[in-house]
Amino acid sequence: MNNEQKRELCLALIHADSEADVISILQEANLWDDKRVWRLYGDRENNVSTIGNQQSKPDAALVEKLVNSVDARLMHECLRRGINPESPAAPQTISDAVARFFETGRATGSIYGGQVRAWDNDLRREVARGITLAATGAKGREEGDPCLTIADQGEGQAPRKFLDTFLSLEKSNKLRIPFVQSKFNMGGTGVLEFCGKQNLQLILSRRSPRILNRNFDHPTDDEWGFTVVRREDPTGNRRSSSYTLLAPVGADDRPAARCCGSLAGCYHTVVLVKSGAKR
């Protein structure tokens, strides 16, 4: 698949508002039924034990996603300033991070520092634009479920980092960062069981250019990456479902390999989709 085809596939998935549309798009691209291009989420066959045992209600699971976006915004502001988020130079609390990164002109150590309730409307509006939650598609219960899209102007991730960040389970990515809320590297998957019959989720991201600052460790570091997560029903004598992700890069070199021994990655492409745009 060439870059233009990747671009068209990505844009089609972005504009899909129903599970049926996503499946149809992937079938037309000969991806839905090709087992070689789907990789186990977290490289764990029994990943449903973690993914399926989190929030019991969809609203709580959705909030967890928004919390991750808040973390990503704070991480972006820290990294673009050249501060190691695990170092003593980084903010040591969430309120300290909010005050340092989003407030100007307020006295250091103010009792109102980092408290959104003390902001004026202009500052609230400006910061709020950094995270968007949009509902599209079905407009009533009789039409089906809507499509929910969360977009943030956070740190973003390069394609080769997807498997260690968005698509990982129980890694210590944020364990030593004091000013973020997520610690267990699994909360973002809590929404999956509420995402239709096939539990579909599209992830699209790019590392923030303000963090990269033209310093690339890999040629694809400034490219956009995207993937789709789905739940696969048990087959044969397997007793539970498994979550997999679309990871066709390198699939031809690893027939039948579906776990950590493979080199497969997500789709990556140089298509520039506006960050924060609604579906």
C-alpha cells in the first residue's frame, strides 16, 4: 500500500461514524479478514483479563480517556520546555503543573495557583480548546449509538512509539511522573467493551513538532500514525476473546507471527490531518 492509499484509508476511517462503516472500509482494503495484519494488544493473548475488568459504566470509562488527554497536555507543556518530567525540575503536583504551564502573571505560590475556578473566561476558553470531545453519527437511540471522538493538543506519539504507549498494557510509562493522574497504563482501554459489538477504536497521532524541534531519532518520527483496535471472538478451544490492533507494517516478513516476536507496526503515513478536527 503506497502513501496515497494509506492517506485515503486514514481519511475514510476518520469520517466513518458507525461500526458497520469501519468494517466495510477495512474489508474493501482487504484488511479485516487478513489475520497476518492484526497484532495482539499489549502482545498478550489473554489481554481481555485486563481490558475487560476496569470501569463498569461507559461514562466512567469515557472520563478516563479525557483524563489521559489532560495528562498529554501537561506532558506536552513540560517536554516542549526541555524539562525531564521525571526530574526534580518538573512540577511535583498537578496544580503546580497547571500553574506553571498555563498561568502567566500570577504570583508564585499563590493559593489560587493551578485552580481553574480562579481563571477568567478568556483563559478557560483558551485552554479548553486544547481538548475536544465530539459526538457524530446517530442522533437518537432508534438510530443506534453515536460516534465519540476525543482530540487533544497533547504530546502525541510517533508511529514507532504506539506499541509502547497507546497500545501497551501495564507498563510503567507514567509511574514516576508526579504531575499526571494515570499511573497503571491500562485505563485508556476501559472504553473498548462499550464500543459496539466489535469494540472498535481508531487511534491517530503525531508527535508534537514543538517537542521534536527537528531532532529525529528515526526517519518516521514526524509522521502521522494510525491504527484500529478490535475484539476478536474466541476460536477453536480458546475460551475468551482477545483484543487485536491493525499492524500491517512488516507483516509480509512474519507469516503467522502475532505476538512480541514480530516486528510489525501500525500504519504510518505523512498525511497531515489537522489535530483537533472533528470527525
